[in-house]
Amino acid sequence: MPPILEVQNLAKNYGNFAAVKGISFDIKEGEIFSLLGPNGAGKTTTISMLSTLYTPTAGDATIGGHSITKDPMAVKQMIGVVPQEIALYEDLTARENLVFWGQMYGLGGKSLNNRVDEVLEQIGLADKAKNRVKTYSGGMKRRVNIGVGLLHKPRLLFMDEPTVGIDPQSRRAILDTVKDLNKQGMTVLYTTHYMEEAQELSDRVGIIDHGELIALGTQKELTRQVGETETLILHIGENDDPEALAKSLNGVPDVLEAIATDHEVSVVANEAEEVLAAVVTKANERGIKIHSIDIREPNLEAVFLHLTGRALRD
Amino acid sequence: MLKLLLIGIKDLQLMFRDRAALTFMLLAPFLLTIGMGFVTGRFSGGSTGISDIPVVIINLDKGDLGNALEDLFNSDELSDLMEPTASDSPEAARQIIDSDGASAAVIIPEGFTRSIIPVEGTMFDPNAVQPEAVQIEVYANPSRPTGAGIVKAIVDEFVSRVEEGRTRGMTSIIGLMQSGLLNPQNAETEARALFENVEETESTALTLRTDKKGAAAVEFDLLAYFAPGMALMFLMYTVSYGGRSILAERAQGTLPRLMISPTQTAQVLGGKVLGIFFMGVAQVGILILASTVFFQVKWGDPLGMVALILAAVFGAAGWGMLITAFARTPAQVGSTGSAIMLIFGILGGSFINLEQFPPFMRTISRITPNAWGLDGFTTLALGGTLKNLTEPIAALLLMGTVLFGIAVVMFNRSGIMQK
């Protein structure tokens, strides 16, 4: 599949602060590509540049062969955007919102009404379409927010953290919607700081931190970077010192790496069970009470931890 | 163009769903108008609140009709309303007006009476040379439009009554002659008798003030001043509300969403401006309609009124955009807009007739759309038409254009619409 999106050295500076530092990647037609990174990593700035809202400081990107800097109107016709914040008119009904935004994308007449009906069905709000948006729950608003981005059947859909601040049920519904859209042939660029979402949805993942794309590939390719290791997550008491425990564990045989995070210590080993007893003993020696232990196989969280020394939520 | 219109209509729709804003935009000015009506005695049949309008009368005619008009201004019935002084020199009178010494000068030219009532023996003489029409001149003080308008309305009514009486009388005489009921030799005698009656009843212009039927023509309805005054004052709130919506849309993310849709920046900004314009027109239109229905306010020439409303809203919308361009948050627009609404309300004559202000205040008031709008509405209420509104409409359009221009420059600098 040819790339629908090609990003070349895209950068955005705000004064002396570099929000995005010359990133490059591409997205193939029909794939779900996730940009995974903590808050403030540069995900929203990247999407804002790709959707032509912000002018890049340097670099360029093409969408369907059209430059975002030289031919923004052609780009706008091809993309749909679901912004992170709920960008709707709360005093209008869901239907009125969809009709208005549909008109802004050049739809009209009967085709607009039919498309609005389809989208309302798709987001599961057909029976509440005549209620004003301000009466909706957060999850329902998120679904309308997504619906607006789908109205004109874009070839490439940008979804910027669409599950922030909603209940698990609505989150599940949104993730299922993304998968359905992709099955129908829509290419999706999805940004998130939830490792599980990127893991569940993505064909390929780009890990972004401090404005830099620090890793890029399929999940297999990325987890291979941290080796075939496993991670023990030790949950310790609030008053215990995770740094001290991590330091002492770094000397334990077969422990590859021990990293302290907030009330947790992540212990990386080739076989978690082989080091488990030694880890517990070390904690007891230091008088640290372990509340629970999780064993994780290599995942994107481990990749991020490996690359940055920080957890995704930090 | 279509998207521009759709954005404007959407903003109007949102305005009508905002109950708090509607209360402030429609109910508050309506209630204040009622309040001003009670305070000034409009509803209790008290005085009009306008009195002692200084007027200079120059009677060069000295004939029956000229004297009648002079007497009219000096009559007991108009003694509260008018403060006439006599002069022999039109030039001196014009100087008084130019130096803001009076609201208007009424110059009754020599031969005015003779131009209407021909000399004896020439009325039905086909060989007699008929005198040329001579017109009374009202030299108005532009900085006192209300007083000048009232003077002009009195003169116009006087002249139209005289003309009406003459035309009706002559038509009757000629009709009687043609039907053979009146001997041509007696025609002039009968006609003169009719003119004498006209002279007697030319005081209809005077009696207009006390006569119920004619009162509306001359007497100035104070609500025709205060109702637009309040509407214009609260129009400033409406335009700042509309301006605030630009910043609110930016904060709530709908403005960026508009910017990433295939819509030009100019269409988005133009649509927002159109929305403000629609809101202002809807507000003033509803208030005028309500004043007409509930208070029987006579607004005058509908065409002139529509043109004036559009121009006033355009001028005010310019202020709304300027306030928005300087503000950083919707709350700043709200507080600044409310302050400017009150300042312009006072300065622009919404509470106190501008003619009671000292000259420098009247000059300063010209920066407000309220002052120009009130001039126009007063002119219309006193019988003026669209052609008499050139000055206020041009001033309002110029005001709007200049302010929009400054606002666009400011928007570009602040980057609100930029990427």
C-alpha cells in the first residue's frame, strides 16, 4: 500500500521552545497508526500541523500527495479531525451540530440529511439526536465529537486522544468504532498516552517524547528493542523508598535493570520467575513491604520505559 | 458566501437559545423604555420633556401668512415648547445658528403670502402674471437635531395646511364655475373668502398641538427618542456579546475546528461578523416592533428606518469587533462591552437629550453610534425620510468601516484567526 501520509522533518517552535523537533514518518493507506507518548510530548501539535491548523516552523507533510503548507484546502477535503477537546455547540442538538459541520464540509440537501442519519446510527445516538448537546454525558459528547469528523467520509482520520476523561463503557464503544472505521477502509492516525489503546488498535506505533519520535514500527518490532525480557512490577507502600529498593535490586544476579517509579519498582529480567525469590528477599532485608507483584511480558510500556527511563503516565 | 451565511445564521440561532442574553438584549431595554416613559410623564400625559427650543424667526414677508407663522411660534400653545426671538437679518440669524446659539432659524422670505394669495383682480385673470413660488427656509443647527427637527416639523405642517386649504378651495371654486353654479364674476370674491378662512384656520398648525388628530404631527413623542435610545444602548451589549462569541469559540475549540474544515479564514471571520450583524438587527428590529405595538410609537418612514437600523448596527458592530480584537478572553469582552455600553449610552444621549449637553460633549458624543443613530431616529420621528438621513447613515457606515479595519489589523497581530 502506498503511504497516504508522508511527514518529512516536521518541526514546530514556540519562541525558544521546540514542541516538535523535526519528526519524520509515513502512514500507509488503510492502517491504524498510533502516536504514543505522555502528555506534552508533542502529539497534539503534530496533529494540529498535519490538519493545517498550525503552520510548521520547518519541514512539510503530504497527504494524498498534497502538501499541508502549499495546498491546505486540498488536504482539508481529505482529512477528518476529532480534536482532543469536545468542539461542539452545546446549545445546538446533536443533529443540528452534525448538519452545521456537514455544511462546513460542503455537504447539503438530502445527501447531508442521509449522511447525518447514518452517522447518528454509527455513534449510537439516533434516538437522542434532538436533545441539546449540553444535556449529554461526557461519553455521548465524545461520540458526537467523533461523528463530526466522519461526516464527509474522509480518507484519513486524525483522532487526538478521543477517550480522555470518559467512562470505560464509552471508551470501549469508541475503540470499537475506530476498528469498524478501519475495517471499512478508513486510515486512522490515533494519538494516545494509554499504552493499552495503542496496543489494541495499532498496526504501527510511533513513540513520541519531548517532541522527538524516539521509536517507530510494528508492536513486534518495538518490543524486540527491549529484548525478550519480562518485567516484574513491585507495588510497595507509600512510605517506602522505591529508589533505594531499585538501587539494591540492580546488584541482584539475573536482574537486567531495576527502575523506580511512583510507589513501584519495575524489575527487568529474562525470566521473571527466576529472580522473583531474590527480589522478595531483598525487599524484606530492607524492611520494605511488597503489596502485590505483576509480571508483564514485553509491551509498549516496557519499550517506553526502556527508551526514556520513565513510565508513560509520568 | 454560503458558508459565511451559515455561520451567521448559526450564531443567531445560538443567541436565541441563550436566555440570559435574550433577557439583557430584549427585556432590559424594553423595561427601561417603559421606565423612562413613566419618569418623563409620557404615560401620564405630562410634558414631552423637551422645552424651550431656541428658534430665531425672520419675517421678511410681513404679509398675512408670514405674520400667522410668526404668531404661531409666539402663541401660548407653543410657549413651553418654543423660545422664539425675532430678527430682521437672515445672515445674523444664520450666524447665531452657526455659533450654536439656537436650534434653527425660520426665514420667511418676502413675498411668501403673495405667492400663495395673488393680488386682487389677478386670481382668475389668464393674462395676469402669477407670482413665483417662494419657500420658507429652515436653517437648522446640525448639533441640535431634535430641536431643529421639531421646528421644521411645525413649519412643514403650517405650509402643508396652507397648501391643502388653497388647493381644496381652488378646486371647489373651479368645479362650481364649470358646473355653472358659480358666476365667474363672483369667483374671485368667493375664493378670497376661502383664503380668509384658510388664514383663520391656518392656525390648524398651531391647534395641531392640542388637537388630538394633529398632535402626532407636531408634538414630539418622547418615546420616539427613548425607545431607540435604549435599543441603541443595548445594541452595544449585543455586539460585544457577538464579539465575545469569537473568543468563546476559540476557547471551546469550535473556532479551530472551523479553521481545519475546508473553509477560508475570511469566510469564518466574515460569518462571525455577519452573526453579530444579524443579532443586532434582530434585537433592534424586535424592540422597534414591540414599541410600535405596545406604545404606539410612530417611527416614521419605514425605508429610512430600515436603512438606519442597518447602518447603526454596522457602526455598533465595528465597536464590538474592536473590543474583541483588544481583549484576550471572553470575560474581558463582556466586562469591557458592558462598560462601553453604559458610557456610550450616557454620552450618546440614550438617557439625556444631547441638546442639553455642552458643545464639547456633543462633539465627543459623535464617536458613539448611539448619537448618530438617535439623530436619525429623531429625524424620522419628526417626519424626515431616507433622504434626510444621509449624514447619520454615512457617519455610521464610515465608523463601522474604520473600526472593522482596525479590528482586522489587530486580529492579524494577535493571531486569533491565524495558524
